[in-house]
Amino acid sequence: MTQIVTVPTTPFEGQAPGTSGLRKKVKVFQQPGYAENFIQSVFDVVQPEPGAVLVIGGDGRFHNRTVIQQAIRMAAANGYGRVIVGQGGILSTPAASHVIRKYGASGGLVLSASHNPGGPDEDFGIKYNIANGGPAPESVTGAVHGRTGTIDRWLTVEADDIDLDRIGEVPVGAAKVQIIDPVADYADLMEALFDFAAIRKAVSSGFTMRFDAMSAVTGPYAKAILEGRLGFPAGTVVNGEPLEDFGGHHPDPNLIHAKALYDLMMSAEAPDLGAASDGDGDRNLIIGRHRFITPSDSLAMLAANIEIAPAYRGRLSGIARSMPTSAAADRVAEGLGVPVFETPTGWKFFGNLLDAGRVTICGEESAGTGSDHVREKDGLWAVLLWLNILAVRGISVDELAREHWARYGRNYYARHDYEGIASEGAKALMDGITARLPMLPGSRFGALTVGQADSFSYTDPVDGSVSANQGLRVLFEDGSRIVFRLSGTGTQGATLRVYLERYEPPLGDIDADTGTMLQPQIEAAEAIAAIAQHTGRSAPDVIT
Ligand code: VG1
Ligand code: CO
């Protein structure tokens, strides 16, 4: 009988999971007992059945291995019978979701701060996923946060660190710890979903791509699938070695942090497809030769064509998007006669809809797309679906986009981020808009007249749970809109996100410059929110 060790502790302030788990600076996580308190709070809330299976993996960032070793001992002390860990402590977020589902685990710990930078002075994070493979819903994260406020002990066993790099099984306390190949199960799943033969044929006929793994977790996955199984030449995947500090970059696949890829795709040497993924492998960036596809458009275009992929033939049941995501997908849903759901930001809100079979594909404007194959967004999945569609249809990304807009019209879309602003200023800005909401309908801003203004509240159609205060919406009579939200993933100060959208019908101006098209909404946002005054910034830090 292994001795279970009870370690006394006291609560830490602020262990509230945000949009996607608890994210803090590494230095915060390095305080003795900090990670342990949070992990124990999770175990206290979910109360695993004796012998339950737990999956642990992360994006390989700095501090990953330290927390994994500790989490393994704690899992053993808390009654888990088997702990499945990705080799090297690696599991991309979608791969972790798949492994949880495939092996019937009761849940998993995903160690990641996603697109946030890594290293001793940067960010770390812990997220708990439930048995369906998806992020824990608010009922669980709320209870975990509550528990972190009263916790007075955590449990562990006396055991040495194990070799995370050797595949196989080792005992820790009374638990069996299984180190698995982090890529194989996921690669098999992808091969079961898509027409790899068609993609291979396109590759051998000269289809070219570049995949930028941004020195983050998708490198090994992309190499195994794109170069290994699909036959793209070696070197197609760049920055393919996961690094603890992502090479000092932000592993955020947008036009700022993946600028080298963007520049290539706009140049004369551009391959057919350019793609990238984020720190933990759940986001995707899609750029065709001379054609950037916004994530909102990507969701709509993938939904419109998803039935080309073998695993989705004849079974698109519905589409879900987060509220700030553009309504481009709604037009596809309308065209195809399937329902569309509008959820709050964060993948946890898609779980019930996916479990109930009410939607097949979902997405967010923040470069996240996914389907019912797992319960997380999935970067490589989106890239492979694009490849499958392009290979079968034999058209370019640009042609597909133009054809799509000519049929459905185009939702011009941009997100303006004001990062690391003072929390008081951010709060004052949001409070100011909230106070004005009842007066806004009927107000004019340039040529725009407000039709409706509210704070978005979501009632889950499956379990009836209500999530209020999920962003402030200003909807104009011409169908355009502005959404204001504060980020729930940042680790310093506050980040304001301003989402801007305007629709052009098929016969309208569908090939214009996005910034120009959104100028009236940008001016209205400033007039409504006094952004410059509250943030002290005259322009956004990042436009995506
Ligand atoms: C951001 C995105 C949101 C996404 C979340 C987690 O949240 O806006 O759409 O689900 O990150 O993505 P926020 O609260 O900062 O706006 V990931 O790839 O960081 O796990
Ligand atoms: Co991510």
C-alpha cells in the first residue's frame, strides 16, 4: 500500500479559470503549492472514481515537465488508476481531447497558455477537460475556483520523477503511468476523416504548401501527417521543433506573428497554401496564394464544403459560432437549410451542442475551427479539411473565396486589440458603454443608426444554463455591428477586443479593402466607447 502524503496549504488569490483555463505568468506558477492547489481543487471537485483514467499533456512550454511530474504523483494520490501522458509531456490540445475520448478517460489536464509566449518570464496555464474531451463547462470551472478559495491540503505520493521521454508503462504509487506516442492516435483519426488519397494525388501533381508550426506543439504532428502520410516534401513544415520558449516569439498564427508566412504567400514564390498553428495546436491560419482568409470566412467556407470530406458526407447537422465571429457562417447555414447557434466566446460552450449532435462544425473568429471529431478546436484538422476540399475540387483558395462571396456575399470583418491596458481604464470603458446601452437605439453615428444594443447573454439550448455578460453588442440598422469584450486569457492588465463587421451582398463591393470598408464602424466604435481616452492608445496594438 503506497503511503499518501497530505501537504498542508493555504489558498492563493485569483485562481479563477478564464476563457480557457487558469493562465498566469510562469513566476506565479512557480510559487510553492500554486499549481498543486489548483490541481487538487480540480480533483476535489471532480472526485474521480477509484481507478479512473486521467490524461496529461501540454504544449511543451517552459515549466511543462515540472508540473506534469507533480500532477502524476497527485493523480496517483487522488485515486486515479491510470495516467496517460504524451511522450515528452507533449499533447496538442486537440490530440489531448482525442486521447481522452479514445481511451475512455474521466478527464484530462491540458497544460498550455496557447498563443501566449513561453519561457521563464512568460506564460503558463492549466486547463481541465471533462470525459467528452472538451473544456470543463462553467459549472465545473466555477466550482474549482470556489474550491481554490478554501483549500487547506493537497495530496501526493512519495515517488521520484519518471522518464517522460520513454514510451511504456511505469508505476507511480498505486497508479500505472503510461507514456504514449503523442502523434499516432491523432494522425490515425485525421486519416479516418479525410480523403488522404485525393490529397496525395494533388501533391504528386504539384500542389505545394508551407506549414509554419511556430516552434510550438504542432511540429511533430504536421511533419508526421503532411510530410509523412501525405507526401509533401521535407521542409514543407517550417519551425517544426517544439521549443520551450517558442524561439522567443508569440506562437499566435495571425498576420502579425506569422508575418514571414504572410509575406511568402503574397510574393511571387507563394505555394498554393500557407498555414500555421498556435502554441497548443488548436488554432489555424489559412492563406492562399495572394489571398488571406479570415477565420470567420474560413468557418463559412469549410461549412459550405465539409460534405466533400468522407467522414462528413451527408451529415452536416448544424453550425455553431461564437457571438463575435462574423455572420458569414449564418448565410451558409441558411443556404443549406441547417440551424446555426451563436455561443459566448470559448470552446467550452460548443461541447453540449456537439454532444447532442446538433452541430457538426463550429468556429471562432480567433482562428479556431473544429468539428464533432473532438471537443476542442483543431488547427491541423482545419488545414486538412482545406486540403481535402482544394484537392477534390481542383481550385485555388482565391477561386474558392471569390466563388463563395459571389454566392453568399461577404462579411468584412476585423478585430482590434488593445493589449495590456490598465484594468481600471478597461473597466471604466465597459461600464461607460453598459450605461449607454439603453440610450443607443436610434442614435446616429455618421451614416450608421443603432438598431439594437445589449449585453450578450446565452442560454444553452441543451442544458438551459445561462451565461450572462458575454460581450457588449451594438447592432446597426444596415446589418453591420460592433462588439466590445475584455479578454479572458491575458495574464497582465486587461485586453480590450473590438470586433467590427459589415455585410456586402453578392452584387455589392465584394473585393475591397477591409479597413476602408469598416471605417464607419471604426469611427462609431470610438464615438461610443471613447477608446483613446480610456486606454491611452490612439490605435490598436493588433489588428486581425
Ligand atoms: C481568446 C479568443 C477565444 C478563444 C480563447 C482560447 O479568448 O478570443 O476565441 O477561445 O482565446 O483560445 P479571449 O478571452 O482572450 O478573447 V486558445 O487557442 O488561447 O486556447
Ligand atoms: Co490555442
